[in-house]
Amino acid sequence: MANFPYGFHTAGYAPPDQPGETRLPRQPTYKIYCKANDNYCLSVRDGNVVLVPTNKNDGYQHWIKDMKYSNQIKDEEGYPAFALVNKVTGEAIKHSLGESHPVKLVPYNPDYLDESVLWTESRDVGKGFRCIRMVNNIYLNFDAFHGDKDHGGVHDGTNVVLWKWCEGDNQRWKIEPYSISELNG
């Protein structure tokens, strides 16, 4: 088996020259976490989108919220579309095959409109948390798989899948910018 730098497994795709050098214009980065346990953030591990213990110094936990198509593309409720691009890998989170399947990562080209990497946020579903859902199917949401209390909660390596809205804390998300003091402190 080949050794892929930065966890890349996509044929024909080379990682950026330097970690954190995506083809996107310089933008602030965000941490993404769910209400089920805000001590875990969305990250990339072994080519998968998972929740891991929060570490502001881990570049794989830094996401770019690319709003390039937000004025043109909206979901059926009128919320603007965006792509979530990992700062280190330059890969975007792609829709899964359907309910209960994990979301995927694909190389991101900001100059090519690919609806399969576009997401929207719902209205506030309590205390500033929102659903993150497919732009073309708002009924499938990010879900920290088995991250609800009945299934043991969020843990290191919890997969992110798509699931219909069940009102669980593992489906309520925040996309928050990292603050300068947080990054320097």
C-alpha cells in the first residue's frame, strides 16, 4: 500500500505545496462542533470526517467556509450555500450516498461549481446551534453518528453521517470562527 502524505487517497490529486496552502483566497478558519459535546471538533483523520478532542493547534480542525456561491445558490428555505474546506488538506466535505452514510472528502476546486460539496445552515434550533444540511436536500443533516446520549455520546473518532432530523444534540452544530486571541493564546 502506498504512503500518502497528509492522508490523501485520491488518485491524480497532489496535496498543496505546504500544509494549509489551499487554492482559496486567505480566509478566516472555523471550528465546527455539535451540541452533544463541544469538547470535540470536526477534523480529518485517515481521509475521514470525524470528531476529535478540540485542539486549536491542530490544523486539521480548521475549516474554511467558502461562501463563493452563496449569492447564486440557496436551499429551498432561502439559506445561502457554502463549502466546508479543510485548511490542511484542501479537501471539501461532500454529500454522502444517503441517510446513515458518512460524508466524504474530495479535492476542492473553488472555480468549479460542484453542488455535491455545498451545504446550508438551518434556522437556529436552540442556543445558536443550527443543522448543517445538503443544499439540495435540507432533510438530510450532519449527524455525529451514535453521538446522542442513548448511544454513548460523542467520542474520539465519532463519524459524521447524514441523517433525517431527529432533534438530537448530535445534529445541532456551530460553525464558529477561531478568534485571534484563541489562536495566539
